[in-house]
Amino acid sequence: MRATGGVRGAQLVTAAVLPAELAVGVCLVAGVRIPGAVLAGAEGVVLVAFALEAVVLGRLWRAGRREGAGRREAAVAALRTVVPVPVGRLVAHELRALHSLGLWVVRRRHAVPEGALAVAYTGPQTAMMYGLVFVSVVETVMLALLIPWPVVHRFLLVLDVYGVLLVLALHAACVTRPHVVGGDGSLRIRYGALFDLRIPAASITAVRVERRFPEGRLVQLDPDGVLDLAVGGQTTVTVELAAPLGFVRPLGGRGQARAVRFQADDPRAAVAALTRARTAPSTIPDLPG
């Protein structure tokens, strides 16, 4: 389905309305009194925007049905067309991080099957994360003491508390979503709720301990096609691939990697587990001659 002017308009409305609605919600939670006329006008704009999106979604859904898609498939395709990919992925990342905060509290890990090795990678960033939380808490207390206006104080208090919660949720997602070495020699590389890459055992040609200090973003692809997933500015394990493997960046961008470097707190254990699983003798008996 080709994007039309209506679809483009709905995408722009979604990208603008969601932050505005969030700001209004924060104000209400903080106890900020919003004039009735302003609140009614804002909600009226939101309702009109949602009505526009509903019309566009309905058209896209009917078009998908005419092309032979099922009800669910047509609905999912329509939503993906209207909602900008970065917005949808950011919301999904945030929800998964908050879910990870609950897993962290009950000391559970996400998607680590029995017989697999969980590989932690949070060592280089733990002190930084707790330091950031401490600084945020101190900032919240200082602002509470310095700001004399109750309305501004309540608004900033809600934002600061939510910011501290998100930092804890990001760290909790990294703790509860470790890398996973499967019993079959497969590898799952993650960074919290932001990045997830599955590498089949057949795609791995070599693996070794190799400490590097790449510069750049969290997910960085160099000109040679090597993907760096650095934590605390370092990687400790290098995985060479038989063929380029596709991956998805945190905001939806795609790329192809011919090798992957990632951080592991115990790189030798991760490499040993991968090597052992890939070189283990077959359990299938030989066929009779």
C-alpha cells in the first residue's frame, strides 16, 4: 500500500499529538491546574486527530482486506503505516524496560531457556547508572528546595521521578535480558530492550576473546561491515559470520553485518560455551552402510 497524503498527515499528527498528550497528562498528575477552556481545546484537538487517524486506518484496513490479507494482518499493516516507526519503537522500548523493572524486582530473567548460558554485560556501566540515579535524586531534592512556585515544583517533581524510574528500568532491562548462548551453539545478543540480534549456530564461523574500545553510538557499523555493540565504551568478544546478517537498530534502521563485536563480563566463559556447543559431537547415530 502506497502512502497517500492522508497517511502522511496521520503520521505527522501521531508524532505531534502523543508528546502533547503526555505533557498534559504530566501536568494533571502533578496537580497543575489547567484552565478549563485550554484543557477542553486541547482534548478537542486530540479527538479530531484521533478521528482523522481512525478514518485513515479504516481506509488502509479495507485496502488490505481487498488485497487478500486477514483481519489481523490488515490491522497490523495499517497501524505500521500510520504510526511512525521511531515513535512506535520508542513506546515499545519503554514498555519493555518497565516490564524488565518488574522482572528485576522478583529476580527473574527474560527468555533464558533451560540449558542455555546467560552472559551478563552490565559490568562497565553499573557504576555509571547508579551514579546517574544518585545525581538525579540530588537534583530533584535541590530543585524542591530552590523553586518557590508550587506549580512548577510539582511538574518538575513528576518529570524527575519518572526520569529516575526510566534510568532504573534501562539498567533493569540490561540485567534481566542478558546475552544467551544456546545449547545448539546459537547466540542471542541483546542490550536491554533496545537491541536484539539472533545468530544461528550455522552462521558462526569463529569466535574469540578480543577487547576493543570502539567510538560512536551504542550500535555502530564500521565501513568494513563489523557491528559493534559496546557497553561502557568497550567490547570483549568478536564473532565472525559465514555471510552478512541483517539487524535492526533501536529506532528501526536496518543494516547488514559480516562480524559482530559485543561486551561480555566473562568473555572467556562465553567463548568457551560457544566453542563447546559448536564442536560437540553429533547425537544422531551413523546410518548403516
